[in-house]
Amino acid sequence: MQRVVSINLNGNVYQLEENGYNALFAYLDATETQLKDNPNRAQMLADIDRAIAEKCQACFAPHKTVITSGEIDRIISEMEPVASQPANAADAAGDSSAWPVATNSCCTRASPDDVRTNA
């Protein structure tokens, strides 16, 4: 039996196996920390959130509604590295074409210890 955690990504609810949630939480937390001084932080996090949500959506099938830990590991490995500072003046001016895809601070995330799970 696996515990399942419900999360909100890009305005949609997804159910993840608990170990997958923990891995995604760690990835998103590290990404937010890495971007803490970036002036484009909010937009980059929104782009990351949207990309992860799209990848999660692709995991569903008619009778499959839970995203496995393995699928989360694959999604995280597919994400491009996040640069903590704009690479050039165009990035600083708001050109998002060079930004990587990966969570949005609007994605409500509690620490893994505070998560309500469905057993």
C-alpha cells in the first residue's frame, strides 16, 4: 500500500505517491533557494510549475489517477537546470525565451512533515 499526497500545480490537483511528493518537494525547494536573488524569480517559478504540471498530466490514463514516484523521478530528471542569475541583459529585461521550464510559489506546499495524506 502506498500513501498518496494531493498537491496543487498550476491550478490543478494531482495525486502523487508520498515518496514522489517528497522528491518533488525537495526539487522545488532547492529551485526556489537557487533563485532567491534572481529578479525574474516569480516568472521562472511559474514557468517551472507549468512545465511540471504538463508532465504530470501526461502520466494519466483513463484508469490511472496517481503519479508514481518513478514518474516524478523521471519528470525531475527531464527538467533543465535553473540558472540563479540572468545569463545576459536580455534575461534581466524580462526575455523569458532562455528560461528553463520547472514551481510556482502559488503552488501550496507544506513541509513533508505537515502533509495530509490519503492512506
